[in-house]
Amino acid sequence: MLAAHVLAGHAQRVTIVERDRFRAEAEAEAEADADADADADAEAAHDAEAALEAEAEAAHDAGAAESTLAGTAPRPGVPQSRHPHVLLEGGQLALETLLPGFMEELLAAGAPRVGMPEDIVQWQSGRWFRRVTASTHIHTGSRAQIERLIRRRVLANPSVTLVDGTETVGLLGDASRVRGVLLRERGDGARGEQRELAADLVIDASGRGTKAPRWLTAVGAEAPHEETIDTGLAYASRVYRDTTGTLGTDASAAALGFYVVPNPDQPYGVVVLPLEDGTHLATFSGLRGDEPPTDGEEFETYAKRLPHPVVHRWMRDAEPLSPVSGFRRTANVRRRYDLPGRRPAGFLATGDALCTFNPIYGQGMAVAALSAVALRDALADPRRTPTTRRVQKALLAASRQAWDISAGADRKMPGAVGNAAVVRPADRVAGWYLRRVQERTPGDPVVGRAFRSALTLKEPLSALFAPKVARAVLFGPALPTPEEPPLTRDAGDA
């Protein structure tokens, strides 16, 4: 959707091809906003036509945790929408530049705003975090809510057309240029017939399950080289209602959630985060061979594997509101469309179709927004012609920091496999410094602030090497932290 929003400033018509169906919702919201959007400028900048395949992946066989919010239930094409989706601060800033006023709209819709480390009871590397004043905030509402708000804004532009209930099954063109896509309607009433949609530019935003490498091969082009790191991590989620008063959903509560971060020595993780309807979504993670179960009773028993019983105690008393949903496809995969090869003009990949991360790091939505900003800037750059390869390089660069964080951490996990899982000498040097950063983050506000700014993609990784931070990391001690889970906020300053 965000790529379509950007392309609408450069194309006469932008077509979004979407597997799932929500045309009725889009039409109703567009009608409701008609008066407010009457003065919108719908004039196109160019005569090009773009076809954009919206993110939609094959439905997973895990059970569905249905939302209690009207219009925000998980959709079949995005099975991971039943699991936590956080919007990191870097993504918030990017979204606000693309859709001014969006963050205010998201808050007005009830999306929880969680301050880190102030609002979360967090454990990492054997230590509980001091809950000092937040240096960053994340939004933890459902993915469906964010998608719906973005969809409403983007489809208000008359030059953007949604073709839903339809899947892309191939590319039109040859090894030198892509000239459109081959479509097929989905659903019970579909006849299975294929039709062509001509386009000057095709962007693959189809997500983790992209079939574009196969389609490129079919037209005589070369599939991209893929870099992979797979820890075998799996996770499972369930919706709960707090019944003890331990967790709330706004700043008046003593705490908003729990977060246990896995590492090579302690591979089990959990995150419990508030949703927009006042419930909490609890997600366990574990590695290959010891995956979280999808049976309700076994799911709660799995909490006993964590390094402290606080989450198990909370879960034992909380009210479960949904079945348990599992997810297993968590490998980091980077497709190197930027490298030399038989690459057709008129084809780009973005978002998870270009670079997908272990979802435990919560980077996906932020990178999608940052990639849309990169697309906007590359198309608008007056100094350079926006060739396919040049724009593709810009899109890859937008995901590089998230890849360095996710891949760097996963290389160290036991059982990691893949052609990019090899630990290089430079990784060992950086790993030594980052271990000292992580040891100091729970108790040192200076180091913690820098660490969170990098993890949330707000600042570059070089923020970890700023003089004040480096002095604390290299020469300062690891400051004291709570011995037990801090269920109330710290009185100290960040």
C-alpha cells in the first residue's frame, strides 16, 4: 500500500493486486471520507502505469486467533497477522513523512503506545531492566488495524485502484523488460481464467512467500541470489484478558507487558503486549526441536521454561480468549536483486519480498515504511535517472540495518543454518563490543538509550559508538539492576 502511495505521484494509474477481499470495506470508508477528500489533487505526474502486488502470503495451517474488533480480524493471506506486530519508532517517523497525521490517527483509533523501558517488565542476558523513563515508544496494536488505516488513506487517491480477490500467477515480458502481470481471480465463484494486466512498472510486495524468482526464470531472466540464516525458531500466540490488574493497556497502568529476550544461552522467549481492544497478545518462541505447542494447556505449561515464573503466574490467572496460533517460517532471507545478472527493466521487489527477517525482532512494518521512503526519494532524485537497478539498490539499502541486527543476532544462535550463517572474524570483534553493550543496557540509561535508538531503526548503528556511549561500554561497569521482575516503574531518570 505504501509503495502504491509513492507511485501515485509518478504514474497516471496504480493498480494494487491483492489476494484477499476487502473491497466493500474500502468503498464504505472512501464514501465516508468523500467530503474530506474532495479537494485532493488527483493529477498524475507521468503517463506510466504501475501494477503493484500487495503483500499476501499463502494461508498457513495454524489455528486462527480471531480479533474481537470489527473490521480488524486477521485475513487469510497474512497468517502472521495473528501474532504480534510492533511499529518501531523508525517506522513511525517514516509513516508520518509519507502520510502526515497518521500517527495521531493511529492513537485516536486506540493503538497502545508502549514506552521502552518504562512500560515493560523486560529480562535479557540474565538481568531485569530498570524501568526508567522511556527513550522510545512502540505501537503494539494489531497489524489489521494499521493495515486498515493505511488502506483507507491510500485508496482515497483516485489514481490508485484495488483489484482484490485476485492473485498474480506470472509476469508478462521477457528477460530484458517486464511489461505487466498475469492475474487469476480467487474464490468460490472464480472460473480459474487468467487475464493480462499491462504495466510499465511491476513491484513485487507479496511478502515472505514471494514467487517472483520463479516468475523471472519463466520469462528467461535470472532469479536473485538468496542469502539465508535460519535458527529454526518457531512461535505461538494466544489472546488473553488480564484479570489480576498486573497489566494494563495505557500509561495509567503499573505495567503494559512482559518481554523475555532469548539468547544463545537461554533460547526461550516471550512477549506479552497490549492490543487496541484492551486485551493482551502473548507469544512464546523456541528453537528447532522445542517449538511452542499450539495446544492450550501445553502452551501455558511452556511458560515454565522461561528463566522466571512471573509470566507463568500471570498466564495461569489470566483469561484465554482465543485458540493458540503457531508460525514456523521465520528464516532471514535477503534476495540480491541488486547484484549483476539478467535482470529485466520494469521490475522491482520491496518489503519482505526483498528482505525478510526473523519476526521476533519486530522490524517488518518499520522496514516496509522505510522502503517506501527510499522509493520516494529514488524516484524524485533530480541528480540521477531512476533506473531499475539504481532504485533496487536504494530499496535494499533501506533494509540493511534491520538485516544487520536480525542476521547478526541469529548467527550466534545454536543450530543456525544457511549460506549467510557463517560467523566472520569481523563479526567476532563486533560481537565482543555488542555483548558489552547488552550487559550495560538494562541498568545504564546512556547505553540503553543508544541501544534502543538503533534497534528501533531511529538512529544508525553508529550511535552505539558515540563517544559518551563508547566510554560507558569500554570502561564503565555494568550498573545494578533489579533482582526480581520490576512490576512498578523506576524513580530514576533515563
